[in-house]
Amino acid sequence: MKHKNKGNTLLCGAIDDLIEIIESKNWSSKEEILRDRPDADQVHSDGFYFFDINIHRTLILIEFEANGDASIVWAGNHQEYEAVFKNNKVVIKKWLTKQGWI
């Protein structure tokens, strides 16, 4: 997403900020994530969170038990988010299942 939007300095800065905080923190709970990123929205109990990055959203798997890995599962603008996920956790769960994440 960052490569595709090189000229969008606000988006690139927001991506860098999110990456930096994920890499620098060793989160062990949902509460810690929310303390550092109040925009985080846990959408599945297996550790899937949506984060706001400027006007975009990204779905990231945060693994607490392992070594704190984070995997980007999906990224797009808010319009794409609404088209794919319908602002609905049931739709998100179905999408995660279909993609083999859960």
C-alpha cells in the first residue's frame, strides 16, 4: 500500500507510525494494544484487529503467545473496507474463514 501511494505523505507517515509501534511494543493483551492504539478494533478473538491508517484501514493478526509476530491480513481504503466487510463482524469472520486464517 505504501509503495502504491508514495506521494501520499500522510498515509506513508501513518503506515510508518503503525509499523514502528508494532515493532517496538511487545504487546501481551488487548488492553495494551488499546492503550497504545485507541483506534484498534478487535474483530475476532484469535487476535485480529483493524487499525486506522490515515483514511485507510488494515486488518492485522497480532499473536500474543508466540514471539509477538504481526501479520498484515488485509489493507485498503475505507470504501473498500465497507465493500468487503460491510462493517460487520460476522462478515469479517466469514472472510477470515474463507481465506484460511481461522
